[in-house]
Amino acid sequence: MNDETAVLDSNIESNDPFGMSKFSIRRYSVQHFLLVFTINLLLISMTVVAAVQGNVVLLILSAVTLAVVLLKTSLIVRVGLRTIGVEVWIRHLGVGDYDYKIEPRGRDEVSKACLALETLRQNCIKAMQLDLVTQLSDELQERNAELEQALTDLQESQDRIISQQKLAELGEVSSGVAHEMRNPLQFIVNFTAASKEFTVELLEMCAQPEDVDRLEVKELIQTITENLDRIEEHSGRLKNILSAMMIYDRGTGGSFRYVGLNQLLKEQTDLGYRAIQAYEPGFEAKVVMQLAPTIGEVLIIPEDVARMIVNLVMNACQAMAEKRRDTNDEYHPRLIVISKKSGDNVNIFIRDNGTGISEETKSKMYNPFFTTWDTGRNTGLGLSLVWDIVRGHSGSIEARSQIGEGTEIKVILPTDAEQHSTDTAL
């Protein structure tokens, strides 16, 4: 801002930004007023002199002239004052004072000038607002760019946290099922070794020149067959465990496809139950599966739903393990997994008779990093991921619980492709 602008701003409240009052002698309009007043004074003097001298003709002429001049003077004063106001208005506009204005009176050229100045004032205000909008738009674009960058950084951080959480969950599940896999592997090794011994013995008997005891051969063959059946049984057990682990290990963000929900519930419930035993030695619970046979294949992302089931089952088992430590031997942990068909939805219930959760905890249980387990291995992201998975399936989740009695988690998932595509479009 230069010195001249500073002077204009400092004088703006005097109604004349340029330092002259409305009645300054430097104004031409004021000078015209003084000249007209002087002429009026002279005419009044002439009229008085004519009256004193008794000159009737001169008296009449001076009186008429005085009347005309007085009429003209009133018009000049009226228009002059309005002209001064318009001049002051123009100068206010010149320094950017768009609040100052004069209301037009009459239909003369001064009023027309006032209307034109009002149009100019409105256009200036619009231009100023446009400049302000442009400036705000530029600032908003900068802020949007900053927010987009912050959102990108946040998304990357969230992806890293989720990846770490998935690795932590996979580690927990792997530790839990390692013992479960060790037993059938040991059985397979033992039955295989025994079968090899029986096979060698059978070959030796067949290699003898004399007749063999057919009954003994039959018993050996039957024993080998039984061992093979046991090997097949335990191999199937290993296959189921590995199948459950493989779908759990694929991560999140897969595609929707039709999957047998009841089989997924069986596998992942068993996986979550075995996983908690790695951290709660000696923990045993009665697992009851009440799966509706009418539920066939459901359109879901199996990797995500598998993770959801394991998280809910592990939370339920953790609550029952906590209650077991605080009660006597009369407490019997019980986990119930239910599936039901309800119209176009399928309902999944995970019910336990553990410690239960309070209303305050229920209001925050899906918040990221919120946890009530003081185990040193909980990050508070398990139920947050469950919430995201359910929401990603256009479903809903609700919890019912009573302190000391247990908790029931109900998950509702739509089953048809049309509903998924409609919700995704929305």
C-alpha cells in the first residue's frame, strides 16, 4: 500500500476521501453557491433601494428578478448538494468503499447518475465477490490437494497396519494349529512304520517254500488295511486343517464368489478354536454347530468371511478362558455356532457363555485399537476388521451380552448378487 492510498484510507470517515469537506471553498459547486448568494444579496439591496427611492418600475423589475433568482437559487442548491453527494459517492467507490451509497430522488440527470453509480457499485461488489470466490477456490484446491495427500498417506498407513494385523493373526492361528497338526502327523508316521513292518513280514511269509498260514496272512492284510484307513483318516484331518489355513492365508480383498457357508463355518470355527489353545494351555470347550441344511452356497468373499469367523471365535474363546480362570471347576465353556436362512439374508450367530461385555465396551468394541484383553498380543484391530468385512458385504453386525453370562454376536449377510451390486453402486 502506497502513501496516497494510506491517506485515502485515513480520511474515509470524513465522507470525502480526498481531504475536502462537503463545503470546502475549493469546490466549484461551493463557489457557485457563494456567487448566487452574492447576486441574491445585490438584488435584495436593489429592491430595498428602489423601495426607498420610490421608483416603482425599478422596484417591480428588481422584485421579479429577485423572485426568479431565488427560484433558481433553490434549484441550484438542491442539485448542487445532490451533485456533491454523488461526487463523494464516486470517490468512495474509487477507494473501494462499496457500503456507501445515495438513494436516487426524482427523475433528473442526477438521479440517473445515481442509478448508474448503483449499477457500478453492484458490479464492483460482484467482481470483488468473484475475486474472493476465486481466491477461496484456489485455497480450497490447495487444501483438497493436501487432504488427498493426507488421505493417501492414511490409506497407506492403514494398509500397512492391516497387513501387520493379518500377519499377527496368521501367526496366532499357525501357532494354534501346529499342535493339532502334530498329532495326526505322528499317527501317520506310526501307522506307516507299523504297516511297513507288517508288509515285510507278509513278504517273508510269501517267500517261504512251504505253505503259509492263510489265516495269519489274512490277519496281517487286515491289520495293514486298518492302518491305511487310520492314515487316510488322519490325512483327511490334515487336509482340512491345511484347507482352512490356505483360505485364511489368502488375505483380504478377494472377489465375490459362491461358497458353501456351512463348510466354511465348520473349518474356520475349528481353526479359531485350535488357535486359542496355543495361548490358553489346557483350555477346552464344547463346540456345538447348529447349521441350517437349507443354506447352500452364498455369494461372499470367502477369504474375508473366514477371517471374520476366526476373529469372532477366538474372541469368544478368549472370554471363556478368562472366565475359567476366575471360576471354579463347575464352569463348563460352551461355544455355539449357528447359521440360519432369513429371506434374502443368512444369519450367523457366535454364542459363548464367557465373561460378557458391558454396554460401554459394546459402544466402542468396533473402534480401531480398542481392546479389553490384557494379553500383550491383542492390537485392538480384530473387531474393527470384522466390522469392515461385514460392511463390505453390505451386511450388519450386532452384539447382545450380559456381564457374567456370555455374549452373542449376530452377523447378517445378504445372499444374492443383485443386492451386492446395488449396494456397491450406492
